[in-house]
Amino acid sequence: MRAPEAHLAATRVRGMATTRAGIADGDPRAQIRGRRATALIQYARKPIRLLLRYVRAHPYGHLLILSSIVAAVACSLGAQFATKNLIDALPAGHAHPARVVEAFLIIVALLFADNLFWRLAGLASVRTFVAVTGEVRRELFGYLTGHSPAYFSNVQPGTLASRISATANAIFTIENTSAWSAIPTFLSILGSVVLIGWVSTGMAFALVGISVCMTALLFWLARRGGERHLQFASRAASVDGELVDLIGNMSTIRAFDATARECLRFGNFLDNEIHSRQTSLRHLEKLRLVHAIMTVLLSCLLLGWVVWLWTQERATTGDVVLVSSLGFAILHGTRDLAVALVDMTQHVARLAEAAQSLLIPREMEQRMGVPDLQIRDANIDFENISFSYPGRRRVLDHFSLHIDAGQRVGLVGSSGAGKSTVFALLLRWFDPPAGAGAVCISGQRLSDVSLKSLHDSVSIVPQDISLFNRSLLDNLRYGRPEATEEQVLKACELAGCIDLIRSLPDGLNAVVGERGARLSGGQRQRIAIARAFLKNAPILLLDEATSALDSASEAIVQAALDKLMKGRTVVAIAHRLSTLQNFDRIVVIQHGRLVDDGTPRELSLRPGIYRDVLLHRERRAAEMQA
């Protein structure tokens, strides 16, 4: 065995030992994420409870904010009452200056305390509210990662990203509106009523009744606009998703000279979003208009009432000032409180829309506490599997296949025959329905082992290589983050891309661009092969790994693949039958069934699909030469 192969074999043995050692220990972080995901699903249609979940997660920060707000409002109301005492003390101030000085100092102290408590609440909110938004994004992203690939194929990535941000921003806005508008206004109204009761109990009860009725009326009217707010939230998310989709396909748009057409199409999305937003905001303005008319009328009545009390010598000058200022504050406060509640209703609607879209049940939930996959020998079994995607015809029909450890097996068949579905089931992107067969590795059903251990045991080199917009080193280490730079370079040497690394000015630190756009197709394939070398899994899947390459690149990549396949169980999909000539077996799939199985030579000699394809390609080659 050559040195590089011996090195990789030893690494694989260590990796398998590590996997076995991890069976008993489990992954506590995965268990915590799983429990959190299970907990999140119950809040899909309960936005208020979802909000309270994150409030309870930071109890001390929220308690400090609430306490500071209560203290600040109390100081503000106390300053107004102290102002009343100052005004009442002024007529006799020359004879008794101590009362004036005392009232003045109390006002000064309360004003300082008022501002101090507000700043304390502001500093606490900076830490607490921002921490909540980060936790919301983290948990929602963690929940999304548990969905099957079918979920992501049916939803625009931009829409998902927008809804995660919308959920976090809605919670942040609700907390801010509560802290700086709703709670202070409510406390101010309550405290003002108590102080006015000091002057006139009847006036206090009247103001309580008026405030409750006004707030209830405005809030009821606001709730009637909930559907408008939900429609706006949904259309705003769709605009964000459409925008991301267009930007991601800008090269295609330019290539087909479709810029004007796409601008017009996007304009239609914007027009719908603008219309729904105008409808939502117009409803809010109607509420403000109703409240403004009511406030003007009630303010005039309140002022007349307190002046009448003064003419009856039942109120002092300070009482008139106190009742006027507090009464106006109460009436305007009902408006501010109603508007704050309306704004919160709008954001709760957006939170509800986003939560309902994101927190849908997963198609294939990972159970906690399941054992890890133990690779004794990397044999694979498909046991009488019948499978179909949701809403589509059956793809696999009583499909059975056994692959011995270390075998190289090629899958051949027309498009739609079920080859990619075999890979999807082997990677456990989907599970066969109950009673419709099973997929096993080393005699263990994949549904009975942890996903992490399964994915640690399987490497894939796909046709369409997806690289992150990160450094080459980060992309190469993706399947094995703990690998040293020396191990990475060794894998690159085996994959035939070491010259590429050396030719780049930043070497392994070079950033590859969106989906690896700064590299050619052949270079991306070799990076994917190097990544598979480094991961060093006992099972290797090749999905049309050379079909999109020119002849020169294909020869280089094929040489690297030949090295990678040694000592591994290999399953490959290939339309170029020439790439399968050195394989141990070729399996022919038609309409979801295994219709032929044998060595390349055996299949080329007996009638069947494989020989028909070979003869057809030989005739085409002869015609091209002629």
C-alpha cells in the first residue's frame, strides 16, 4: 500500500473508532437542539406564547426593564404632583420660603430620577432585546435545518430568510413598543387617575370609564384590520423572496435579455405589496382620526369641569393645573395606548404569519436517543422498497438490491427511472413509508440510527458542486472541520488539485465566490473529490461526477476518482457508460424496478437496455467519424 493510501486507511480506522466511541456518549448539543425544535412546533399558531417564551428565557433582563419603567413613570407623575404643591405654595412664598424651596428640590430630584431610570431601562433593553432577536434567529434556523430537502425545493430561499428576519424583527418591535409606548402610557394613565382622584373622585371615575371605553373601541376597530395586516406581511415576504431569486439568477436574466421583462414582473409584485401596505396604514389613520375627534371634545369638557370646581372654591389653582395637565395626558394617552396596541397588533400579525410558515411539522423528525451507525462492513441493502414523492407517481416499485462491502456498483437507466431516489434514500433525505421496505447499512436500518452517524459514514461527489462563498480551506474541511492543514493538502494532492492551490495568490485562504463561481467546473469537481478524500467515509456516492466536463478535465477528474474509490463501497450514477467499465457490477433500473444486474462485460453480451445503449452509442460514434 502506498503512503497516501496507508495514511487515509489509518485515518478511516480512527474515524470509525471515534464514531463507535460516540455511540454511548451521544451528542448533547444535538439532543438540546432536538428538544428545542420539538418545543417550537407548539407555537406555530400561538404568536403571543412564542413571544412570552423568549421573555421567560431572559427573566432578569426583562424584570429590570419593567422595574425601571415603573420607577420612571412614578417619578414623572410625582414631579407633576410636586409642581401642584409648588404652585399652591407660591402665594405665601414670601412669608414661608421653605415650602417653596422644598417643593422645588423635590421636583429637581424627581426629574433627575426620572431620566436616570429611563436610561437604566434603555441600557438593559440594549442587551436583552438584542439577545432575544439573536436567539429567535438561531432557533428558527436550527428548526429549518431539520426539514427534508423536499421542503426547501418548494420554498424560495429568500422567502425563508425574510421570514426568519421578519419574526425576529417583529418580536424586537413588539418588545420595544411595549417598553417605550404601551406600558409607560398605561402606567401614566393609571397613575394620573389616582392623582386626579385626590382632587375629585367623580372626575377620576369618569376618566376611568372614558379611557376604558375609548381604548376598547379603538382596539376593537384595530383588530378588524388584522386581515389587512396579515396580507401585507405575506406579500412583503414574497417580495423579499422574489428579489433574492432574481439577484441569484442575474446572469441568466442578462443572457436572455430579459431585464425589462423581469423588472416589469417584479414591479407587479411591488405594486401588490404597496397596495396591501397602503390599505393597512389607511386603516390605522382612520383610527387616529376617530380618536382625535373624541379627544378634542373630551378635553374641552374636562377643562370646563375643573374650572367650574375652581369657581366653587372646591379646587385650588394648583389643582386646576394638575387636573388640566393630567387630564390631557390621560386623553392623549388613550390615543397613544390604542396606537401602540394597534402597532403591536400589526407586528403580532406579521409574527403569526412568519411563525405559521416556518414552524410547520417536519416531514422526517430525528428521534432522540437513537444509536449511532456502526460500520462493521460497509454493505448496503435495499429491501423491497416502494416509494413515491408527495403528489407524484411511484418512483421505486418493490426495489431490492444488495451491495457487498468494497464493491463498485453503477446505476444505469433513463431519466426518471429512480436512480437519484436511490441516492436520496441512502442519504436518508426521505424514509420509505411504513411497511414499504427499508434501507440498511451493515444490517442496520437507517431509520433506527442517528442521522449524524449516517452522514459521517457517507461521502458524495455530486454533478453540481455547491461550494460556500468562503475560503477553499473552509470548503475542503466541511466534512471534517478538525482536519489539520497538512491533512487538507494531502487530500488535495490525492485529488489532483494541489497545483490549483499553489497557483492561487492566497492559496487555501482564497475565497471561491458564490457557489464556487471563481473556479471552473473541473476545478470544483476536484475540490469536491479532495473534500471526499479528507472526510474519508467508507461509503462513496458518485452522481454524474464527470458528465459536465470536457475530455481533458474528465480524464484528470476520473484519475482522481479512481484513487478515491479504492477500498470503499461505491455507488455511482452515470450516463457515460465508459466511466463504469472498471466497476464490479452495473445495475439497470427501469420504471423503479431492477431489470438487469451483472458485470459490464456480462451486460454487454446479453440483450437488454445496457447493450442497446452501447450499440446506439457505437453507431453514433461511427457516424461522427464518417
